[in-house]
Amino acid sequence: MKKAGFKLLAKLNKLVLPSYTKQKLDLSKATKIQLAIFGWKVFVTKNALN
């Protein structure tokens, strides 16, 4: 059940949150909010794939 929840969150993230890789964001110049969003998306994606 945990994996299904993370898969749903991953789909919601894709719809709602911006894609910084498509925008070619340099992580060394990113703001703290951008880094938090990026980290959240990585966390959710990692758990959805496991």
C-alpha cells in the first residue's frame, strides 16, 4: 500500500510542481525553496520505484 501511495504522489508532483531539469536549473544557484521542491520530488520518486 505504501508504494501505491507514493506512485499517486509522484503523479500529483508531475502535474503540480515545476520540472527543474527541463528548465535546466543550476542547483548551485537554486533558492532554498527550489532545493526543497527538488528534494521532495527525488524522495517521492525514489520511494515510488522501490
